[in-house]
Amino acid sequence: VYHHTSSIFPLNYPGSSGVEILDAKTKDKLCFLDKVEPNATIGEIKSMFHKSHPQWYPARQSIRLDPKGKSLKDEDVLQHLPVGTTATFYFRDLGAQISWVTVFLTEYTGPLVIYLMFYFRVPFIYAPKYDFTTSKHWVVHLACMCHSFHYVKRLLETLFVHRFSHGTMPLRNIFKNCTYYWGFAAWMAYYINHPLYTPPSKYTCTYVFIDTTQCAIFFCQIGNFSIHVALRNLRPPGSKTRKIPYPTKNPFTWIFLLVSCPNYTYELGSWLGFTLMTQCLPVAFFTLVGFIQMTVWAKGKHRSYLKEFRDYPPLRSPILPFIL
Amino acid sequence: MSAAAPGTSKAAHSEVGPKKKKGPGALATAYLVIYNVVMTAGWLVIAVGLVRAYLARGSYHGLYYSIEKPLKFFQTGAILEILHCAVGIVPSSVVLTGFQVMSRVFLTWAVTHSVREVQSEDSVLLFVTAWTITEIIRYSFYTFSLLNHLPYLIKWARYTFFIVLYPMGVTGELLTIYAALPYVQKTGLYSVTLPNKYNFSFDYYTFLILVMISYIPLFPQLYFHMIRQRKKVLGHIEDYSKVE
């Protein structure tokens, strides 16, 4: 659909520009916006484009200068871009979008609820004679508390701590992410709460062992939370600025001296503790897969820190001090 | 699955018009040519072995035993192709190639080799035949492509034979897995039960059923992908040599 107001008047209307938006793939003219202020932002242009094409809300618009180039940011101002009196932008549909907050809340609520269903031995999971019974092993109760605490913490952090750089992600991610989190939660919970669960043997692993792993888990949970708060405080509300994180007065943040993404380091520590505490192979698998994914993310983050900041501390490793 | 999807991603990159592509170096090309020639030869050995055994016995039952060793050797050798993608000398997706090769290796070792009772089934001959013809064509296709002298006949065969061979192979594979089920259930093959100190369990019988079910979404996707590739590749008669 090509919108164009009849123009007997020249396009270079003093103080405003014309903006045309073409499809990045077919190069079709999708929209022409006249009378756009030079100090308009890409975000405002996206809103204008949305009016003429209501099916493409701003979050799913990718506007770029070049059909194959990088997306322009919402904050970019029209007059600071290398365009002529009529700006030509290319549009790509990013597909249906969903907000990060929604995805996080959904993917974290699942494991919380699912694990509890297994813990309370809801019918149709185990043999009927075990319905609504609870395990006789102390470590199973402890594991439930740890797991539930962990996901409650994540939910609260999503609501009150995290500041997201991107508002949305593609819709299909919620199915992928929920399958991962919910699937693994069910798999772990099934064995830990199973009537035939084998707790750490009292000959090799004593209560001291279980208590130690519990302390390690708790330590790492606090560590992880401290890092999330420190990262939040780096960025004032509503802004998208990026700064190098440094150790603060909180001892749990001193790990920033050695590691770029200590939140992942602590997360790994928590799950290692949980694996040792429950002695459950599916938990070990979950820890391993999570570790691989977090390492990929940490390396990427580390690389972008190095690219963006010339004075980035050289002693730091992405996720494991000196190793990885 | 029996159709060779790894190569299709290669063909997917062939488009009309000149494209500046950084191919593998001279050493890598030489190695790949040797690899593909060896594989072509290997599968020819299997083909000849099948024919000779058939002529000798006068029936097509129990031919698996006559080609068991070369089949295992050359099918397992295909794992190298995953490495080729990972290292970058072959422009295919590691994940796609890995999936293809591992599903073949799974059928060869974890089903046919592991469950002796299915080795005399006719379904085994069905997929072995499909694999053999497919692989001979596929590896000679790669060989000729690397040497930049691809006879149209080979290209045509690669993108046409699969129409019959792919469903034939899938049928053979599914029937073989199905035949293995009762023996797996009876003997508890590769299964782990509770209680144990790892707090883990695995039921191979259920796993095989899930594998069979997974064919339902996967087979049509791969099949129609090949059909689309066929239209693209064979639709441009003038595009001979630069097909990777």
C-alpha cells in the first residue's frame, strides 16, 4: 500500500523532511511520511508507520538504512542519520513479538508449579498408593525448598530488579524456552520426589555433606542476587546506557575483579550444589546444559564489553576465573 | 533417515548467477575428493556384496549377514562428515548433518546390530538397499562436483531417485524398529530402572516408540525440502558446474 499526499508543494518543506519506507526484501514502497520533524526519533517514525500499517506494531518493525544492514535504534534521531532531504528506510518484519517480562514470568512460574506437583505427589504421576504422600527423606524436603526458593527469587527479580535493553523477543521463543525450563523441571522433580529415590548414602555423604551443599546453594543464590542488583544500579531507570560493572561494597560483587558475568558463575555454583545435594543424574544434565548456554552468553557479553570499552579490565574472564 | 539431506544444504546455496564463494583450499579439496571416492567405492562394495549373495543363495532373505561388516564400517565412517562441516571445509549445517548421520548410525548399531533377532528381517534389506543406492549416487555426486565435472546424469539421479528411495528407506527403518520392540521389552535392553544411586531411569522400549513417532513430523519436512531442492536445481538446466 502506497500512501502519498498530493504534493504540489516541494518536499523540502522548511523544518521537516519526507520519509519513505521500503520493504527490505521486495523494495516496494510501503509508506511515505511527509512533514516529519528533523528531530524526530526512529521510535516516533515507527509509530507513524504503525498508523498506516496497523498490523506491524512498532516492536516488530526493524528499520534500517540498508536492506541488509543493522536495525536502527528507537533513540536515533532523524537529522543525525546520513540521509538526504527525503530519508529512505528499509523495513523488515521481525514477526510477532512478546515482551521479555511475559516470557520470563511464564518460563519461571512453570518449574515452580510443576516441581511442587511432583513433591506433593499429585495423582497419575506415581503409583496410586503414593498419591499425596511425601518423601521420608529430609534431603527431598530441602531440595523442594531450594528449587522453589530459586524460582520465586527469579520471578521477583523479573518484576523488580531486572532492567531489559530490549522490550520484546520473537513469539516463538516462549515455546522454546518454556519447553526447556518446564521439561527439565518435570524430569528432575520426577526422580527427586520418586518413592524409590535414593538419597546420598549415609556412609559416603552425611548430614554434614547435605548441609554443606545447602550452604553453597544459598551462598550462590545471594551472590547471584547481588550481581543482579549491582547490574541494575549501573543503569538509571528508563535509560539504556551501558557501563562497566565494578566491585561494590557488597563482598559478593568482589568477584567482578575476576569475571565479567559473575551472575552466571554463581548460577552454576547453585546448580552444582543442587546436583551434589540430590545426587540425581537429570539434575547433572540440566546443570551441564545450563553451563554450556551460560558460557556462550558470557563469552558474547565479554566480547562486547571488550569491543565497547577500551579500558576494560584485562584480568577478567567471561565466566570462570582464569579458566573460561 | 535414508535420504541424504546434508548435501541438500550445499545445493541450497547454488543460485542462478555468479556468486563469489570462498571454497575449501586445495588440500581440503584433495582430501574431500579422496574421502568421497573411498565412500563411493565402499558403498559399491556393499551393493556388489548384496547382488552376489542374492545370486548365490537364490533368495533375498538374510542378505544382511553378507554385507554386515562393510555396512557398519562405511556408515560409521560417515561421522567424519560432521567433522567436515564443523571445520568448515563443507558448507553444510553441523546440526543437520549431525542429525542425519547419527540417525543412520543409530539404526545400524543401536537397532540392527544390538537386536540380533531383527537381522534376518526383510525390512533390513529394504533400508540397506535404499541407503546403498542413495549413497553411491550421493558420494559420486560430491566427487564430481569437487572436480568441477558433474555429469548431468548424476545430478539428475541425486535429485530424482530419492522420490522412491526415501520412502522405501523410511519404511524399512520403521519396520525394523517395530520388529525390535518385543525383544527390547523382553530383555530390558539398554534400560535402567529405579532404584539406583544416580536416581535415573531410561526405558529403551519407550524411547524406540518415541523415535518412531518422531518420523511423522520429520519425514515430510525432509522429503518436501528435497522436492523443493529438485525444482530449484533441475529447473535450471544451464546451471551445471558451480553446484557444490
